[in-house]
Amino acid sequence: MNMLIAEYDYDVDIAVQREEEREIALQEGIAQGEAKGFSLGIAQGKLEGFSDGSYQKALETAKTMLAMHYPLEDICKICGLSEAEIEKL
């Protein structure tokens, strides 16, 4: 009966284990980074959405004030818009 017995190499075994651990740690790090990036992206998107909404509301208010013949200077102060922005309306 002829049997092959593989020779155990401790150094190779440790190297393989370390490589597997590195790969697991890398995948965990990537997953954590993606989750954090996603959360930050959502928060930034909300802030930009609120900012855009506030700006649109200021433009609507300025249009109404123009229709009511408010002075341009008053519209600028109340709405927080520049004269150039209001003149574009």
C-alpha cells in the first residue's frame, strides 16, 4: 500500500492564515467605509435639499413682493437675495 503524506510546514500555514485574516479585515474595512460614506452622502444630500428648498422659497417670496410693487431694496433685505437675483425674476 502506497500512501502519500503531505508534509506540514508551520511557516506556510501561518502565512496562509495571516493572508486570510488580512483579506477578512480588508473586506470588513471596505464594508465599514461604504456604510460611513453612504451615511455622509445622505446627510449631505439632505442639507443640500434644505438649502435648495430655502432658496426656492426666497425666490417665490421675492416674486410675490415684486408683484405687490415692494421696493427692490426691501425685497433684498427680506428675502436675503441680491439685486441681480431678483432682477432675473
